[in-house]
Amino acid sequence: MARDLAPQSPYITSEMVTTTFEIPGHQIVTSLGIVRGITVRSRSVIGNFVAGLQILVGGNITVYTELCEHARRDALALCLQHAAALGANAVVGMRYDANEIATGVTEVLAYGTAVAVTPAT
């Protein structure tokens, strides 16, 4: 993993979260079900003004990039907390979804399958 986007958790590390359905070097012992974390975000009036200025110049709209990064990180943290509460030490099939639920208000969902894994023998 090039960047560690998963928040640190005492139970589930970023190496134990994957978009695939297996963890290399480990075997799934128990599937504990679907877990999710959701956050709803909006940008302030000042943030939208700054973004508007960046739009005029072109290129990366850093205000919105930052908002998206924080929203995904928060949603993933909630997902991992949910998984750890079920007794999982890994999440497989992890995905993100995002929807605009009102003008300027976006929800970000992180979801996957909580599993208990052990090192492969």
C-alpha cells in the first residue's frame, strides 16, 4: 500500500483491510458480516468561496480534495470501529460509496465484510 489511508486502530491495521476477498498470508476463520461507516459532510461558505477562486485558476481544487480525504478517512474509521466491535481483526471487500443528499451535502459510506483471520500455516 503506497499510502496509509486507514486510521490506526488497536484491532485492525491498514494491512488487514483490503478490497479483495482474502488477506495474503492469512486464512479467514470466521465471517462476521457486513460492516459500514458513514459520514455526511458539507463545505462552509468560506470554503466554497476559496474553491470558487481555485476553479477560476484551474487545476486541483484543494479545498474539495481535502474535504473528500477527511470524509473517506472518517467513514473508514467508523467502519473499522464497527468491525472491531464485532470481534473482527480484518475487513475484506472494502469499498467506498458517495452520494449528494442535498445541494452541497455529501454522504460517504465505507463498507466491507468483517472477518477474523489467522496466519496461514
